[in-house]
Amino acid sequence: MMLAAVVLLASAAQPAEPPAFKLVRSDEDYSYLQNVADRTGLDPLRYIPLGEDAYLTLGGEARLRVDSIDAPRFGLNGEKADTFALGRFLFSGDLHLGSAVRAYGELGLHRDFGKRDAPSPTDRDGLDTQVLFADVTPADGWRVRLGRQELQFNPTQRFIAVRESPNIRQSFDGVRVTRANGRLKLDAFYARPVVISPGAFDDAHSRSQRLYGLYASTRLSPRQTLDVYALGLERDDVRFGEVTGDERRVSLGARLAGTAAGAVDYEVEGVAQGGHFAGRRIRAFAASAGGGYTLDQRWAPRLGLRLDLGSGDKDPNDDKLGTFNPMFPKGAYFNETGLTSWANLAALRSSLGVAPRKDVSLEVSYTVRQRWTGADAIYLQPMTPLAPAGGDRSRGVGDAVQLDGVWQVNRNLKLQGQLVHQAAGPAVRALDGRPVNLAVLFAQVRF
């Protein structure tokens, strides 16, 4: 009933059409409502004047995710079919005190319903602080952000993501300094990931993990952007294969994205990793190259092709570690099964997408997946070995065919679904694994 009321109110005629919601809600700006005299619909929540140059914005989200899967983890270790639901509830407040000071907070409540197995770390959490930070703007183009925050540096979010698809999004405690000057944007940050505890107001940042770095993004032309970055990741007492130790990893990367002639889109990203783990040198990499061509036809068909690579460790007994660490990756970059990680990966994806209506999109895709090297394990998201690397050196993990659909019913309500059939390749069958079928449905209301 409450969700229906929100949708009906939001659909009312509004003299000032609000912008689309952003993935990171704290990036939204409703200051334009200061100059709108007749605020209708949910405008009174988006802009609550508190005096001269001060206002408060209230917002929130309710999302239901329903999963039905017949063989979690390829059916290994007795995993059985399961159908369950995940619920996410978020409520935010955004306080602006002039142009120099801002405070933003977001409370979250997350629940799982009817799940056969114990909830995963990203399924369940009591009422807790999802985001809570203060912004200070000491001069034009500068911003200092301190506190609990979400990190997103580019739309693809391959290696640093807000983790939108799982029930609980990824937050960090730390500081971020941003400098925006024309086409150039620079970010410097130091943060610790927030570790989820199932109780109320008990989430705390990790004491054994640290993420820091520099990220620069510039627009080379109206159709092309270039990002370059240097990231440091420190993790204490972690395990690769049979070895446990401290990981000190540095990632140097670049990303180029754009369009050509309006019909062609492309994106290329590469990362080289170095550092040390338990006395071994880290020498790893990842690369992605993809693009598409949109036909000037009814339903705007788009043909897409993408190659994703992530290195694996070719010799567990030498003095080098070759397994790529995707750090904090986008959970559903490949699909919603969680069966594919960037570590030890070679994947080729072809796709066909159509838009029957402006608010509806459909895509069918086929992905061929192998291990980069048969000497390393098969990894699940984010970087969990399916089983220890054994004697079988087969590389084929299995092909996947999937269908995705999105219906943006109105500004506030979005319905989304995915069907996946993941075959079991030779490397999975060697572990006595079997094919996986998954159906996922999302219903998301934002205000």
C-alpha cells in the first residue's frame, strides 16, 4: 500500500520534470526546485527549505529481488535447488547548508525470505547506516568528503562498484578529495570497506583491508572519454591456493570509451597489477575490449561483442602470483548467477539488443567462458575458488545463454528480469558439477 501511494504521488503532473534517478543517490541535485513556485507530487520531499541557502532532500527505495536457481555453485557439495526473495529498504536525507557544507545520510534494512541455505554476507542486515558523510567545498571545483560513502568512478564499474545487484550495496569508510576543472576530474581517496554484521547499527569498516588511489577522467572530445588510475589494495592474512599471507597489490589502469558516427560505441580497459603476497611477486593483469553497432531500424537493434580477460596463476610453486584480483567488482557484470569472476578468466560475449519502446529494452547474449590457465582454480564472484585447483587442466568452464529485460514503468518504478542457462564445461564436470538454470526478477521503487 505504501509503495503504491508513492508511485501514484510521483506520477502526478509536475511543472518541473525531475531528472532521472542516479545509481549513487547522493549524486542527485534538486536545488533547481528553489526557483519552482508550484511544487507538486513528491517535490515537497525533494526540496524542504530550512532558511536562506539551506534545504533538505528526503528520498528512498524499496526493492524486491526473487531468485529461482536449480544448482547453486554448479550443484557441488550437495547444493540443491532454491527459490527465495531478498528485500532492500533505504531511506536518505540530504542536508545542504549553503554551497560550502553538506551532510548526507542513508539508512538501510535488508532481509532474505525463504532461503534454504544460510544468508550470504550481502543478503541480510538489520537497520544500519548505509551511507553517512559530510562534504566541504573550500573553493570552486574542490570537494572534500569524509565518512561512509559509495565509490563509483565510471559507468562500467568493473573493479570498483557500488554492488547494486546483490541485496546490500558496498560502502567504504574514508576520505575522498575531488577536483573538477572543465573537462578534467581528479579523485584522491583512502578508504576501508564496510563489513556487514547482521544486527542493528553494528556494521564497521574492515581492519584488515585498505583501498586507496588516484583516479583521473577527462573528456577528449564530445564523444570520447579517457580514464587513468593508480590503485593500492592491502589485505592482511588472505589465502591464494595453499598459501596464506598479506597481500600488497598495486593496479595501474586506463579506460577509453566513446562513440563514432552515432551508430558505433566502444570501450577498452586494461589493468596491470604488481606488488607482493607472502614473499611472492604479483604479476597479474585484466583487459576488456568491446563495442556495438546500432542499426537505424525499428526497435534500434544493437549488435554487441566483448572480450574479457583476467590472468590466473600458471605455477603455484614458483615465486610469482599471477591471479588477478578484481578488488570490489560489479557483481552482475557477467550475469546474476555469481558464477563468473575476473580471476583466471577468458570470456567472449556476443549480444543482440532491441528497444521495442522507449521504456522497454531486451537483450539476448551468448558467452563462451574458459579458465585463463588450467593450473588455477575456477573463481566465483567476487574472488572465491569454486574448488582448489586440482590435477585436471581442462580450461572450458561452460557457455552461457541469457535473456535480459528492463521495463522503466515510470520514473519511480522499474521492473527487470534475467534468465540464464549456464552449461557445465569440462573443467566443471571434472569436479562433478552440473549445468545451472537461473531466473531473477527485480521490482524497484525509488522516490
